[in-house]
Amino acid sequence: MKKLSAFQRDLLFVVDGMDEPYGLGIKAELEAYRETPINPGQLYPNLNSLVEQGYLTKQRKDDRTNLYLPTDRVAAAIADRRRWEAEQCTETTTPPSP
């Protein structure tokens, strides 16, 4: 996950939290979090990149909809990221000693 962009990292968190992660649903969840519109030209190339990198698998749901399902690699990457964030918060919130 260290080599992913912030946008790709956010995509993984959103996909991991959805029961049925499909393109427009992912887009809606991410727009709600970021409070800004997301262009399909940004969304789908990044989802496809995450598929190519082994973070997601792409499955056809119907003629117009693909599901983007997290692989086992996502759970490990998210756990690693959360551990790193917790360490950073601990380091920055510890008051200096007198």
C-alpha cells in the first residue's frame, strides 16, 4: 500500500467496507467522504490499476456492472496502514518531557 496514491488507498478502504462494491457505488461512497465529485476518468483507471496490482479482482455482475472485490492483500495492507497511523499519532501526540 506504500506505493499507492492517496486516492487508490481511499478506494481500497471504500471497497473493503462495501458488501457489493461496484463502480457507481464506490464512486458515491468516495464522493460522500471526500465531499467532491469524482470523474469516471479518474475512478475506473485507478480501479483497474488496483486489479493489475493484485489488490482487487474484477467480476462481471451483469451486462453493465462490474464488481471490484478485495483480495486477501487488502486486509493485510489496511492493517499495516492502521498500525502505521497509530504509531504516527502516538508519536505526535506525546507531550515533550520537561
